[in-house]
Amino acid sequence: MEKYNLIPVMQIPERIPVSLPTVRAWIFQKKLPVVRVGRKVFIRREVLEKIEMEGLESVTAEL
């Protein structure tokens, strides 16, 4: 789904230094905005880039 600027949740730990369980916890706690397509969960590329630059708080504040 990269052509739609959606990154699978499984690939997030490859981009930022957190574990997959941490990412899943953020999603469960609604700290991380996601896009669901059926049973698959994605994060928008812009959101991931903002986390890389400014930290999780930058996207959590927008929710």
C-alpha cells in the first residue's frame, strides 16, 4: 500500500526505534492514528514522518 502512502504497522519498528508491542500499545491507547483496511492496520506516511521528526506527542495532540 506504499503507493497510497500507507505503511503497514509491522514496518514501523524498522523506521523508528520502538518495538512492535509498543506500536500496538500506542494504537490500543489511541495515541497513534491508524487507517484500517479490512483486518489490516496501516499508518499514513506523513504521520510516521512527523513522529520521526517531532516525536509521538506531535501526532497525539492532533487526535
